[in-house]
Amino acid sequence: MLPDPAEIVRFHDERVADRGWAKTGAARHAGGVWQWIEANHRCNNLLWDEEDLARRKDVPDGAIAANKRAIDGYNQSRNDAIERIDEAILAALAGVAPVPDARLHSETAGAMIDRLSILALKIFHMRAQTERTDATPEHVEACRQKLARLVEQRGDLRDCLGALLADCAAGRARFKVYRQFKMYNDPSLNPYLYGKRTG
């Protein structure tokens, strides 16, 4: 069964609102595409916090290096989850025969779900900026305008995902799993990891 984009948006918002979920919350889904939607969203939540921490100026360099290593790990897991989302959706579509001129969609459903996850984080944090009492009215108003734009962008993306899934189910569109091949994380591909560079 294909995931419902509106349900994905609701799930993303619920999880972002629970600020302790990503670090301590138990997984709600144990299998299928939703397991990987949740894993992807968890990684994006953890990445957001690490990216904030990595911008600190009042801690030793070692603390920032630890943040950067955590970012690499979460980003790899995030991309792995995107690929698993795509695999699960394509497995659900395995019985659909594409029509001869079915269009190839360059952005996968998993990549779109990942973008929805990131937009949920942006919307949550931008909304918090509109509620600040220690900021100038100009700042709050600018953030209100940005929030409205983010909400609109997410609505557009949600609808585009729904259209892609409907077209795939009808055989009018298709997509492939695009492997990320994050070379910097692979000890056999990163020259600084498989051996010291010379010269």
C-alpha cells in the first residue's frame, strides 16, 4: 500500500512537536515503508540539532569536530532511509505495468518525502520565531512571511508527491532507486581514509 502524503505531513508534524522523540522516543513503525519514513525523519531531526550545535563559538574545537562526525553519520543514515523508502514504494508498485510512454520522474518519492521532513522542521522552527517576545516586531513579521511561504511550499510538494504516486500506480510515471554513493563516508573510496596522500 502506498503512503498517503497528507498522513506523512501529519506524522512529520507530530514527531517534530515532540522535542525528545528523536533522541529517546521509541519507534512507532516496525516494518514496511513507514519504518523508513520514520527513520528518515528521525535522522533529519537529529541532523537539525547537530547543525545548530556545530555553529557554536563558545566551545572547544573538539566539540565541533564531534558535531561534524555526528552530522556525517546521521546524513548517511538519512540517505540510506531515502533509498529504503524508494525500495518499499517500488515493491508496492511491482504489479503495475508502466504504459509505453510512462515518464521517468527524476526525483524519487523518497527524496520528496525527505524534503517534506525537512520542511516540517523549518515550519516548526520558523513558527517559534513568530512567537518570540524578545525579538523586534520587524523580525517577527519577516518570520511570519517566511512561515507562510514554507507552508505553501510544503502544500505544493505534498500535492506533487500525491500526483507522482497516483501516476505511478496508474502506470503513467515511474522512478528508480538512485543510490547516493556517499564517497566521503566510505573508507575504500575516501583517499584520506584508505591511505595518506603524498605529494
